[in-house]
Amino acid sequence: MNSQTGEKSGTMLAECKWEPPEVVAAPEISGTTPFSESTEVSISGPNGAEIRYTTDGSNPTAESTLYSAAFSLSATATVKAIAIKNGVSSEVASKTFTKSE
């Protein structure tokens, strides 16, 4: 209310409802380990999510390699991946693939 004119303010307060942040499921990394020559690695994640991954053991970010198809490894490596949906990242999934000697 305006103390000088007695008019009510036209401002309304919107009702705010707290919603928990969206949770994105971590992707699944699959492939054979240990392997002798090479192994094919595939990564799957929630519908509508993009998958980002690394093969050097570092944690992936939104700028990491975008997963689009299965890929081959011919040396021991740790693959880590995240799923990103609506700007929310999943926990990091990790799998080490070991080449047999």
C-alpha cells in the first residue's frame, strides 16, 4: 500500500515451490577386459542425454569428446564418461580396459 495515496500496490508475489534438482543417471560403459589385440567399447546413457568421455583416465567435462559410436582400444586404458541432460551432469562412470601381455 502506498502510504501517500492509499493505493494498493499492483505487485503480486508468485508462489514459489522448491523442486529438487534433476538427477541424471550415470552412463554404462561396456567392452571386454582383459583383451588380447583390441576391444570395442560402447557407452549408453539415459534417453535424451549426450555422453562425453575420456580415455586417458581424466574426469570428463562438457567439453570432452562427444560419444557417437562404439570405438576400439588397442592398449590398456581407463574410460570415463558422464551423461549431460538439460545442463545437468551425471556422476562419472569409469571402467579400465586391460590389454593382456
